Amino acid sequence: MARLIAITGPAYSGKTTLIKHLKTDHNYVTPRHITTREKRIDDEPGFYRYVSIDDYNTLLNRDELLISSGMHDRMYGILKEDFNNCYNKADNVILSISYKDIYKYLLLEYEKLLITLTFRNIEDSMKDRYYSERNRQHSYEELLIRIRAAIDDYNKYFEIVKNNSDCLIYTDETNEMETYQKVLTRIKSN
């Protein structure tokens, strides 16, 4: 039976990079996630299925989503069917979840591991990300939305996430490879 590994954290904490390493180096699988937002230049090809808000709400009302969260026109989720297809074929299934998903995640009855990537000082780290990213991949509006959401989610959910994490890494204090090695060590020890 597969083990469920959830990676959570705010925007820019390294979730996508970590998942890419785990999938490439260790053949872990990730079900396609869905979103109602527009495709971004930094989205990993094949990671998201882009759907309309109406289609998302239909899936939600039919109870077809394993995990679902978001706000307004930016909804995210994982279809149960996509998850089950991965779960039945792999030893380790990786999910990328938001802090908002923590309560739903805790209710899932699978062998699971929660990896949390975060920042020691969320507000300073978000300001740093704003200044380093503002002329690159995202519009000013997109950056502000992501930063506000990261800070709001951190303030609302971080204590419960921290208290339920199997591995907590402050990515503003480690580099990409150190983070990867810490996570691999934790996964192998569980």
C-alpha cells in the first residue's frame, strides 16, 4: 500500500522544487492537481488541470475532490479519481497542499507524512520574494495576491500545521539541497 506524503507551505517556500526532486530522483508520483486560476509561467507542465469555476464547483458538489481549498476565483484541489489512480500504482504519492487544507488532510485515513516548508519570519521573507520576483515571472497584482494569501494563511493555520508536521523546515535558513536532504532523511526514517 502507498504512503501519502503531503508537502505544505506558503508561496515561494520551495514546494514545487522539492516535489520535482522527489519525482525525478525517487520515482514518487503526484496526481494532477486542479485549479481555477490562469496558467502561470512557472507552473510545472502537467501538474495542473485548469478548469472553470463552474466546473470546479460541479466537482465539489459531486464530492469528487479529495482536497479542495482556495478563495474567490483561485480554487485548488485534487480529484479523488486521480489520487486513487496514483495510490494504487505507487509506493509514495506526493500531494501539494495549502495550509487551508490541513483539517481535510488530517481526516484522510492513509499512512501519511506531513512535510512543512516555511519561513522563520514570513513577512520579511515575503517582502524579499516580492523584490526578487517582481520583475520576473509574475505581475505586480499576482505578487501581491500571493504574498497577502501566504501571510493570511500563515496567521490563520500555521500553529495547527506546525503541531501536526512530521518534518518542519525553515527554507529561509537552508538552501535547496539541504532542504531536499532533510526531507529525504525524514521520509526514509518513517
